[in-house]
Amino acid sequence: MGKHRLRSLALLPLLLRLLLLLLATDASAPQKPIYMVMVPSLLHAGTPEKACFLFSHLNETVAVRVSLESVHGNQSLFTDLVVDKDLFHCTSFTVPQSSSDELMFFTVQVKGATHEFRRQSTVLVKKKESLVFAQTDKPIYKPGQTVRFRVVSLDESFHPLNELIPLLYIQDPKNNRIAQWQNFNLEGGLKQLSFPLSSEPTQGSYKVVIRTESGRTVEHPFSVEEF
């Protein structure tokens, strides 16, 4: 049955496959401590991830530390897991932000009074990708009306994503900035904003222009007309 489960896992896509890190050198020997950690082989920076641990046949209290290691340095994920009996436990952690996709070592250390194990496995850490866009409450406005709009950020699974927006501005038909916001957060992936048009604005096509934290520019058009 165990072989069948491992064979099934090997057939899963990269996104779903689990890395099984056996940290004991002889798991089949009776009463020998067994340590196992299960973690996705693909991790997303800035997104909550989950690792699960199995501890069996413990004969002493052990402390577990997990970190990500690369040529750029080490990043501790958590250090507060202490185990003194058989246990299956899952815990959440967040991979720090990354400017690019990177192969890293997922390192697990288990340390007790008489035993100490350290194992590594390679994981792919993908930088945070988000879908950022703006929506106005209508496509055309009259002079003197208030333009109401919202900025939305979603992750790759289309879940709301908290994100910092360094710059957002409104551009008129003459390419002038007539309103501007800087360094605001999208709490719950959403921010509602508004600004009033003057009684005699330049008529034509306007833009909501967003500069994201990753450097991308997103635009949303609307018009101001006397109708």
C-alpha cells in the first residue's frame, strides 16, 4: 500500500507533488526515531504555504527548525516547533518575497539531547505574480461629477491579495496628472478611491494609471463628455 501511494504521488504534476524527506537513516529498525516532513516542491513567495511533519518512536524531546537556503543567504521559516511524543502536525509559513524565480534548499534540522539530523531538498520558489486592475463605476462622466473607482489585486488562484501600490494617478487627454496617490495598501485585495471633476474639465479620454510593486504599468480608460 505504501509503495502504491508513493507511485501515485510521483505521477502528480509539479504543483501538487510532495517532497518526502526521511530524516532518520534506518526507519525500518524497531524503536528507531523517525522524522518526516512533507512540503510542496513548488513554493510561492509572499503566499502562505504549509508543511506537515510526522514524528514517530521518539525517545527524547526534539526541536525542529526549517529554513530556505540559497546563494543569496538563508531565510528562517520557523524555529518554534518542539516535540516530545509521536505526532503528525501541519504548520503554515510564508516564504519571503523574491525578485525572481529561484531554486533553493528547503532545510530541516531536528535536534535533541542525543540526536541531531539535518536534511535538504531542492524546491522552486516562484516570485509573487498578481493581477492588478482598476474599475470605474461607469465608463462616461459629465463635468462636475465624481469619478469613483476601485483597485483590485488577485493572486494566481484569483484570491484577493494584499499588495502595496507605489503610485496611481489620473491622466487627462492632454497627458496631465490631475490626481495622484502614492504608497497605499490594498487591504483584502481592494481599495476604493474617488476624485471630483471640475465644472469645466478637458473633455475626451482619461486614464487611471497604476504602477505596481513589480514595476508593471496598468491602465484603465474612461471618458468625460457633455451629453
